[in-house]
Amino acid sequence: MRILVTGGAGFIGSHLCERLLNDGHDVLCLDNFFTGSKKNIAPFLCNPNFELIRHDITHPILLEVDRIYNLACPASPIHYQYNPVKTIKTSVMGTIHMLGLAKRVKARILQASTSEVYGDPVVHPQTEEYWGNVNPIGIRSCYDEGKRVAETLMMDYHRQNDVDIRIVRIFNTYGPRMAICDGRVVSNFIIQALKGEDITVFGDGLQTRSFCYVDDLIEGMTGLMGCEGITGPVNMGNPAETTILEFAERIIDLTGSGSQIVFRQLPSDDPKQRQPDISLAREKLGWKPEVGLETGLKKTIDYFDELLKKGQEFPEVA
């Protein structure tokens, strides 16, 4: 098939492009390179089945495709809070444009939503039926509410125009090709540990997260796109929950670092618990994470360590 991946030069997007190419598809990678990197897709540029398009999906585009994966949107607080108006425009206007394209060419479209639609949840673990606890005027709302509106648009285009949709709610995902300056906990901790700096834990470190290796997520996303009779939303993440403090200690152990843990004030609206209920994905798709945290972290640490050895400049972590 001819498949469009918006945000295809990003962390998750580039892994998706790679998987689709390996499966024999023609892949159109669309990215405006705000957070995406040409290094992520450099190995594919000589592949005749790969095409790169520099474009911002807040503007319409006319293409002929069979399927669309809409991943375009900055996903880390540092990046999505840099220009919050542009962030929500990407989720809202970008999704409208991609849905319009899907409607015109009768393509199946998958929207990459997020666990952030649950906000700071009061239900634990989070199921797809939970409506969430989101602050609509907080500093994170440009991302949280943007993704919630994107889900609304997907469902309305499906009900009103019979567009063939899929929605995946992505929980914390990590692995090689993560941006070194995205400010998220995995990259922050690994970079600080490799540099022998203090590891910064926000709050008391007792807040929890669940970390899913990128290969597992890609397996779930492609499985959902290929499955008939399900629109979603479907949670995808690793239900193995860990505290941020435990996670920092594990990074120190795996890197052999002499870093010390220091504590700073917790950012506004930062969720205290985050753990997916993946019962629906197990039942409908036969999907569950296969890569253990230690195995995935070793691969991610090796990736960042190699960048450091090559002289890649690491910005200071906030």
C-alpha cells in the first residue's frame, strides 16, 4: 500500500516508517522538522519506496494514499509549551486536514492520541471508558485538549462521513531515536547519568509512570491499523508501573554512573499516576508488550552512549 506518516521524522514516526518499509509498503514521510530529525530517516532516503515531504499539516495537502498515520505534533512539555497556540493548531487543524484527505481518497486513518487525555487521573489504572481529569486552562492543556479534540474530530468524521478511523492512546514510550533535548524523564535521566551529573527528580519521586519500548508500540499500532471492526480508542502502553524514584535508581545502576539524585519542585498539572489498562488491546488485537524494561533501557542507553562517544553535543537538562 501507499502509506502517509505525518510526523514521520520523529522518534515514533521514524520507527513506524522503518516497519512499514520492511513490510513492503510505499511510505510518504511528512514532517515540518520542528521536533523531527533528518538523522532519524537518513537510512531510508536511498530506499525507492520512501519519499520525504517537508510540510506543516496545519496547511492542507493533496496526496493519493491508501492509509494515513497521523503522528504529527510535538509530544514533550518543553516542545509543546514552546508555542502552545501552534501545538493546538497542529492537533486540531492538522487532524481536520488529514481527515479531509482520508475522506476524499477513502483512506483508513489512524490518529496517534495520548494518555494525556486522562490528565491527572482519579481512576487507576486508566481504561478507555474513563473520561479523564484535565485542566482545560493549564500550561499542559494545549497538548491535552488538542488531542482530546482530535479524538472528537475522528469520531465525528466517522459518524457523519463514514471515514474509516483508528484511535490509539499512547502511554510513555521510549527507545533509540528519542530527542536528546526533549525534557522527558527517560532521556533526561540517561543523559544526566552518562554525563555523571545529578539526576533531577521532580516532586518526591513517588509519582508513577509505565514505560513501553518503541518496538512494542509499533507492533500495536500496525496491528490496530490492520484490524477490522474496531475504531478505538485503544490504550497502548506497558502496564508495569514504577515510581520515578525507582526509575532513576535503575538508570544509575544500568549505566554504572556515580550520579546523585536531587529533587526539584513538581511542575504544574503533572499527573501523579499513569498506568494503562490494556485489556481491550489484548482482547481485540492479541497485543501486549514483549520487551522488558531492563532490556529496552539497555538498548536506549547504548543509543545515547554512542551519540556521546561521537561527540554529539548534549544540551543542559532543565
